[in-house]
Amino acid sequence: MAAAIASVTLAYLLTIGRASFQPKTFEYDLVPFYCGGAVTAARHDPYLVEPLRTCEHAIGPVFRKGTQLVVPDPLPAYDQGAMALVARLPYPFVQWVWFALEVAACAASAVLLARVCGLPLATVAGTLVVSDLYTSSILGQVAAFSTFGLCLTGWSLAHGRRGPLAIGLALGMIEPHLGLPALLGVALWSAPARGIAFCVAAALGIVSLVALPVPVILEYLTRVIPAHALSELNNQDQLSSAYALHAFGANPGLALLLAKVNYALAVVLGILVSRRATARFGAAMLPFGATAFALLGGPFLHVTQIAAALPAALLVAGRSQSHPARAAAALLAVPWLNFATLLAVLPVVIGALYLTLRAFFGAWGAPRTAVLVAVATLAEAVAAVFVAQTCVRAIPSYGRVLPNDLAEVTWKTIVDLQQHDHVVLAAVAKLPTELAVVAVVAVVSREAFRARGSRASA
């Protein structure tokens, strides 16, 4: 049976899956990250059009050579310093090493979470293989490394390991809006680990100062972050509150301001609630819960970062047998919004969803679970085929682009012209993920205050 399933899956991936996947777009986002590192190594500004564009057009097979297109590299200074070392290697070699590292990071995340949450390794791996590994690896994104850092942080706190804790906190900060809540939570509420958290923050600051001049770091904080959030404001693939507010009529400035307030409040609330929840779920809930709360919106949020909510969901599902937490973990196992690219690995999606549902809701029985999985995956496939019939809108001109402009100038043009043709379909596809994140936050909050009430009555 296993051999037959493997054969069918392989046949699909080599036929329909291969036809729906464009090899030239593999690790598309890795190109600007690599080039940002190369620009940083050459002591130039990685956030400007040049020389970032020249590098991208030289190595990126799908980058529009002869145009003014430049894809921005919105990573912070310490990431730029790390990528400057990576950029010393040939890009084709980096592509495959990067993919191998993402596979290793996802596998390590599954092992660590299985040990912390008390769940079978196969169940945890089923929730991560598509939501974490596939969504990051197909684009060459950094979210899988940040999620691994979060898992390593939780495991280290649970086992009192100082060295891995420092590494985990640092890796989590690869994606600052994911790692910062965990870092702050540890610094505020974990007395044994507080010194480590401050040392990690100091180390990242030192690396930043070594990588980039102070004016460029200030430029990143004051200009690049707002410009990048603004460039993505019309992107139907955004799960941010900024996108939602703008879609409902708020002007760009107000939408981004309210989204920043939303993020700050979510982080503060997450740190406070997660601290209380540690009495019920152990020290690992401190970083897990704080990061899950941070995914309630904010100015910038893509589906690649949603996997960071899984550690909290799995911890609750494993420790409390909570059905809402289990349902949330199952929903988070599939990045529903990625229907266009999920067609390439549909058998893997089906297997991961079936495995997760059977592990968490075995009482449903195999036939009922299979029907539910079939309906869900059929809906994804139909959406993917529908979107594939839509012609990509051509971009006649990127306008006037100067070498010293921020790289976001052409990215905003692409988003505004090409990323809002299926707003209603995207909104429907977002619902399972958004509801799952809300469910995780709600269950952690309920258990946190239930634990408090239990202590009071005792």
C-alpha cells in the first residue's frame, strides 16, 4: 500500500505537478536576499535600486532583464550581515544548500515540537511539511529558519538549556516581527534566561553595526519598513490587518498606523497571557504564545509566516487534548491561500491533511476523514485551475526609477497591477487560516485564566 501511494504521488509530481510548477521561479525571493548580501559585502546600500537591481538581473532567471524592475530586500541589518557571508558562494550552489537547510530546519522543528508537545513525530511533521517547508522553500524564504528558532527557544526553556536558547532566540529574529515577541517575553518573564536574551539583542546590534553604517540602519527603520508595508498594501495575499483596513476603505496612512497599533497591542497582550499560560503548559508557552498573538494582524503578514502559530497550537493540543486547538492545528497545516502553487504538490497536501485529521480526530473514522479531505483539496484544485485561466496583467512601464530610490518603488507597481485580480477568492481562502490563528489565541487565553482560577481556588 505504501509503495502504491508513493508511486501515485511520484507520478503526479512528475506530470501534473511539474506542469503547474515553473522551475525558473524556484526560490524567487532568494535572489534579492542573496543580492542584498552581495551589495552589503561591497559596502553599498542594499535597500536602494542600485546596485541591487544589477545583481538581480544578472543571476535571476525570471527577472525582467532590460526593465527597471528591482525586487526589494527588506531584511534587517543583522540578516544582511549574515547574507553577506552567504553571497561569497556561487548562487547556483547557494540555491541547493538553502533548500537543504530549509528541509533540515523543518525536520528539526518537528522533532523539537514532538518532544515539547508530547505528540507523535509523524503528526507534528504532517502539520509542518506544507505550511512551513513548502511555503518557504518554493520561494527561498527565511520564515522556516525563524520558526525553527522559535521551536528551539521553547525546547531550550523547557529543558533549561542556555546555549541552544541563545541560538534559538537569534534565529527567531531572522523574521523580526516573529522573533521579537519571543525575545521580549523571555527577557521580561524568564529570570534564568533574561541575561541570555539581552546578550542576544546586544549581539544582533553589534552585527548590524558591523554589516551596515548607522545612516543605512536608520534608513531601514525610518524609511524601508514603512515603504515595504505600503508597497504590499494592495496585495490580496496579505493576511495583515493593514490590508484588511485598506480594503474596507481606510486610507494608506491610517491603515498602516492602525495596523502598527494592532501589532503592538497583540504583542503586549500575548506576552502577558502567555506568561500566565506557562503555569498550565510549561515554559515553552512563553515564546510560543507570544508569537502566536503577534500573528493577529499587523502591517505585514504573509502565509509563509503563519506556521509560527503552530507551536502554540500543538502545545495546547498535546498537553490539554483541546479539540479547538487540534482543529486549529489541522487548519494551519495547509496554507489555503496558496491554492495556485499547492496544485504542484497536491498529493502531499492530501496526505498531510489526512494524517493530521486522523491523528487529532480519530473518532471520525477513515471514510469521513477521507471525504472531508477530498472536499477541501477539490476546492483548492478548482480555485487553482480558475486562477490559472487568468492572464497575468502586463506592466507597460515601471515609471521613472532612479538608482537612489528605495527598491520598493517597482515592487509597489507590480503589486498594484497584478496582485488584486481575485480579491474575493483570496478572502475566502484566508478564512480557515485566520480563524485558526484566532482559535489558538482564544484557547491559550482560556487555559491561561483557567490555570489562574485553579491556583486561586487552591
